[in-house]
Amino acid sequence: LLVVKSRWIGAAILSVATVVGIAMLPLAETEVSGTGQIAWVEFDRPQIARLVSQRETVFVDVTADWCLTCKANKALVLERDPVLSVLNSDAVVAMQADWTQPDKRIGAFLESHDRFAIPFNAVFGPSAPQGIVLPEILTTTSVLEAIETASLASR
């Protein structure tokens, strides 16, 4: 009986250690890969038009805590350089709409772009006041090209 309990306790300790180790992997990868935080401003649809009229470029990210693709886009594209540096620069306003809880304003915004699900990302600017809608799976190239295209008239 003592041997069985010892094996069970050993297996439990090994399981807990494995889970803790796996849980810490994203933290370790973040430190090594050079990812960072984006200085998001809260979603405000009327503000997009105001900013564009002032020759600003706006990157809009509609996301939710439960959206795995949104998390992947952040980890693999948005929170890595060179995109991270551009989104945190004075050249772009990074605006985030959190759809974790239903929000009619965000739903109406998505619907205005013929979308009804997330992830949804778009770039607005002097050359693209109606927005450039990005693919659901982001790439560094797609984000940077959309920002450049939307910003052209401001140069």
C-alpha cells in the first residue's frame, strides 16, 4: 500500500511539474522572441473618421479573450517587430475593440464591413478612409502594406 501511494504521489508531482513547465513556456518565449505590448486606445468608431480627416492612420483590431485566432495574430504578427514598432509609432493610432462581451457598437462596425465574426482588422487613413480590410490570418507583410497604402496621402 505504501508503494502504491508513493507512486501515486510521484506521478502527481510529475504531472503538476509538467503543467507548470508548459504554462511557463509562453512567458519564456515572450522574453526571448522580443515581443511586446501595443499602446492600444479604446475603440471609438466616430474617432476613426476624425483621425483620418486629420491625416492620421488608424489600425483597428477587433478581438476577444475567447478568440484563438486573435491571440495567434497578436503573438505571431502584431506584437513582434517590425509591426509592433509601427503600431507604437507616432505614424499610427492602434485602436482595439474588445468583443469579449457582446457590444452593439462593435457588432454594427463589423456589419458595416460585411463581417459578422472575428478576428477583424482594418486600416484607415488618408488614402483609405473606408478602410482596408485585412485577412483573418495576419502576416507581417499584409499589415505593413495596408498601413503604407492607407498612409500614402499623408506623405
